[in-house]
Amino acid sequence: MANSSRAPGRSRRLRAALVVSAAVGLLATAGAVVLPGSASAASTLGASAAERGRYFGTAVAVSRLNDSAYTTILNREFNQVTAENEMKIDALQPNQGQFNYGNADRLVQHARSQGMLVRGHTLAWHSQQPGWMQNMSGTTLRNAMLNHVTQVATHFRGQIEWWDVVNEAFADGGSGARRDSNLQRTGNDWIEAAFRAARQADPNADLCYNDYNIDNWSDAKTQAVYRMVQDFKSRGVPIDCVGLQSHFTGGSNYPSNYRTTLSSFAALGVDVHITELDIRNAPSDAYRNVVNDCLAVARCKGITVWGIRDSDSWRSSENPLLFNGSGQKKPAYDAVLAALNNGTTPPTGNPTTPPPTGNPTTPPPGGGCTATVTPGQVWGDRYNTSVTVSGASTWSVVVAITPPQRISSTWSGSPTWDSSGNVMTMRSNGSGNTFGFTTMMNGNSSARPQIRSCTAG
Ligand code: 9MR
């Protein structure tokens, strides 16, 4: 399926939470209860990133979801997750034709319950292949790879925001060549074949090429990946994004031209993601620089760190993460949060306040609680709304939006949807009595959400 067959800005079935805390822009309206807003600094990574139109995520090891210290930090700080190992080929198809989705589904469930976006990692890779695949070659391997891509992307269809379709396909060093692997030996077109299969299986997921050591703009490997993406774009191979793993640990350091690399890829017409960030000894400066570089590039959609606590890291002896083994915030955490909070550039359009016409409403009385609307930040293409419930500690609030507007993300509640996608029931999930959501205008800049009911319990 050609890239051009998708509508730009397509709506997603996944409504994941991007945590936004600050509400600015007020409209005092007859009949509406409008709270004073404040532009206070966000206090978590996810909330702050969302205010900049980004996500801040982490790799998650599903087994650690049983560790409450771990999940407390995960749920509080992050609004995006990547399975550290559970969506790799050996995990999902240990025997040919036998798919094991249990752990991956558990992570997706957790993410959905917390409103986190999910990055799928990874559909095609030379590493972590199950034994049966390692022993294959030629057409048999090509077909098995494509079948894996199709089966897995179909299974998760509608739940994955971005797929790392192909991971680490280029060689290190100065050659700029493809990495030798059993997949590469099936023919140079294996990468585009994987992207086409993924697009067909899940047309709504964004499809990324992901690699390490493509951070330094001068490196031959970076240039080689750049040329591949350029070629794919020119020939209509469906690629939406490039993931820079950015393991600045052990082998390579943060390069001063990192921002150039991000913006150069973005200029090809793809989004860029920082997908596996960790930095040896977690220097605050380098972490701050990475955040500032991402914020400076409109198409840099977000940052994922490769683990939560140092003790969770694949390189735990290098202490490369934002939380120490006891789950305490390290200086690098403070640097990242401050950089996010200081960032001023939303990805598209300029914030304007107050919102255009259209009035937030309070629901009719009688449901045992009251839902009060606070208009939030407005960009060129979307706006935020937050709703505060009083009179009940557990509640459900029904919100209707006017198509073609679509709610694209929610926070601090558990949403369910009617079949039209235009009516959302938001239930309390223990995150407090204020929830919020982002609405894409899709050409209608005047309509505003209507609160239909607030029901206690
Ligand atoms: O963090 C992952 C570790 O638990 C696995 O043992 C390892 C196996 O290859 O993969 C690690 O994650 C890698 C990621 O999937 C791709 N980029 C490099 C990451 C660190 O090795």
C-alpha cells in the first residue's frame, strides 16, 4: 500500500493519555463554570513533555510490573512505553506459527489503562530471532519474516502508535553498508518489503526505522540511513519516522551536532524519535542537551529512556538512567524536567488564548456530582480541556465532541468510547478528580466539547 493512500493527520483508534497539568486560557461564559487557570510548571516528565506536544516514555520489562516501586514511578512519570524485550521476534513467535502474545498484551493493557502511548519494538531484526528463524535463508526466510510482520502488526492493530518495523540494519564503522545478516542476504529490498507489509497490516500505525550510532551527523552510518530514508520517501515506500536509539553509553557520546541530525532527518518529511536514551553516568548536561535538541525540532515527537531505575538498565553498572536503584530522582531527572518545563515551542501552530468560540458546559444536575470545565491551551490544530469533578470521589463523566473534531489523547482517567468515537465516558482511575483531553480540530475550530452527565460511583 502506498504511503499516499493514507489521509494526513489520520485519526487513531488509540486514545492514549498525554499527561498535561497546566491549564491556561480562560473564557468566562454564561452557564459555564470556569476555573481560574494557571501556567504552573509541570511536575512530571510526561506532563511536561505533553505541554510541549511530546511524549516522555520508558522501556518497560513486563516482569517488573509486579514491582510496585517500579510501577509507581512508571505510572506517575511516563506517558509512553516500549516493551524492552516482549515484542521481539523470539518472544512473540518462539516456534514457527506459534505466537505468544501474553506478556506483550499485558504491557499494552497496562499502557491503555494508564493512557500511555505504545511503541512496538521490533518487527524485523537480525538479533533476538528464534532458533527456527536463525536457521532459515532465502525465500523461506523472507516469507517467514513477512508473515511475522503481518501477523504481529495485525494482532496489535489499533493499539500501537509507532512500530519499529526494522531495527539496526546498517553496519557500524565507516562503510555505510548494510549490516550482513540472514535477512540482508534475502535481498537488499527486505527492509522496504517489511515496511510495506506493516503498512498493510496496520495502516494507522506510524512506521519507523530504528538504529543506534546514527546520532552523529558526520558518521557514515548516519549518512547511509539518511540516504535510505531519502530513497524510500522518493519512491513512496511507506516510512513515517526514524528512531535514534541514542545509547550514549559505553561506546559513543552525545555529539554536538545531534540537533543537526534530528532536523536533517525531519527535513526528509519523517518524524524523529529518541527511542532508547541512556547516558553513561547520567550527566545532567548531556541529558539537558538531548531534551533541548528534541524540543528545537518540531518533528521530534518524544523521548524514551531505556529503563526507569539504574538497576533496571541493560547496563546497570554505568548508572545511565534518571532514577537510582532506590527509585529516587537523580540530578539528571531534575535537568530533564527543567529543560522540558523551559521549552516553549509546541510542535505546530502557536498557542493562543482564549480559545475560539464555543462554550464549555456544565452537565445537568442530578448525577451525584458536578463536572466543571476549564478550557486549556489552544494550538493551531488542537486544544486542551480539563474537567474537575466535585461531589464524588469515584465518578464517570460523559463528554461528547462534534465531528470532525476528534479526541486524540486523554489523561488522568480511564476512557471508553461509543462506536462513533464521538462520545467518551471518562471514569475516575485514582489519579484525582481532574481529568483532561486533547481535541484535534480537523478543520472545525469553533466547536467545544459538551459535558452530558456526571455520575457518582
Ligand atoms: O535492553 C534489552 C536487553 O534486555 C536485551 O538483553 C537485549 C538483547 O538484544 O536487548 C536490549 O535492548 C536493545 C534494543 O532492543 C535494541 N537496541 C539496543 C538495546 C540495548 O541492547
